[in-house]
Amino acid sequence: MRFLLYETGDAKPSAPPSPELMAEMGKLIEETTRAGILLATGGLGDKSTHVRSSAGKVTITDGPFTETKELTGGFALIEVKSKDEALEWAKRFRKIVGDGESVIQEVFGGDGR
């Protein structure tokens, strides 16, 4: 099963991560890589483009979107045996980065499903 894990939170600027936090995240990334579950990881920009369609008309709107209350800062794509296993990895991430909110969403396709 594949899951996309990403962090959300208040859309406000935050300080760059400390060297200690970066080291702890590096250890977690190394561990998930050794376990063979990490498929991809990366950061996401603070601007996005929305593409909407309605009644056959496509509208493109460039951000940033000030009305957005959540900000997505980065992601990890993992492949694990169950949602429970994905939750355990997400809990470990939250313990490293502290207060905040993460989302776990199953990803379909690309693996024969």
C-alpha cells in the first residue's frame, strides 16, 4: 500500500529548521530508506496554481492563495504493508518535528491496483 504523508499547519512563515532538527530528519529518512519503504520525499513551494473546470470551461488561477488556512511544506511517499504501519511512521515524524498536523492519504495506481 502506498501512502502520501504531508505536513499541514497555519499558513504563516516559520523559522528555518535548526541543524539538530535537520539531523533528526536525516536519521528518519535514512531509516525509511534502509527499510525500503521510502519512494520519494521533497519540499513544496509556497505558491501553487489551481486548475478548475466547470461547464466545459477551464480556469487557471496562480497563487499564493491568502484565503488558504493551511500550508503544505513537504511530503514523503512511502510503500508499507498497512495503514497502521503508515501511521506509525507518521507518529515518529511528529515526535521529531513537534506540534502540528500531518495528513496520511492512500495513493492508488502505479502498483497494479
